[in-house]
Amino acid sequence: MASIDLDKVLDRAWADKPLSEILAAPVGALKGVSDRDGELLQEAFGVKTVADLAELKYVRWAQALAALDAAK
């Protein structure tokens, strides 16, 4: 089972929310992602929510490449 320390990856206001709300939240809910970053992600890739970012094919491709490199 996967786990993550939500306090390390989410802005304080989101750390105690249910996962369904976090996934539906704007990407600015992620620690270190500004509202402007969120606007740019939406303009460039149509990303509006944390779930959209997780499903972005470019993110998945980059993760797969990193996993391949780690496995060598």
C-alpha cells in the first residue's frame, strides 16, 4: 500500500482534507505550486486540478523514464 506525508506535499489548508477533495483541488494545493504556476499549467496543458496533473501524459512519460533509469 502506498503512503505519503500529506504535510510535506500539500499546503497546510489542504492537508486534512479527504483525498477526493485533494484530487479535485486546484494544483495550487500542492506545496510549492503558486496560483500563477496553476494558471500556466492550465494554459499550456489544460490542467486545472491535482487529478488532471496526475493524469497528464507528459508527467506519466517522465515518471516511466525515471523508473527505467532507476531499474538499470
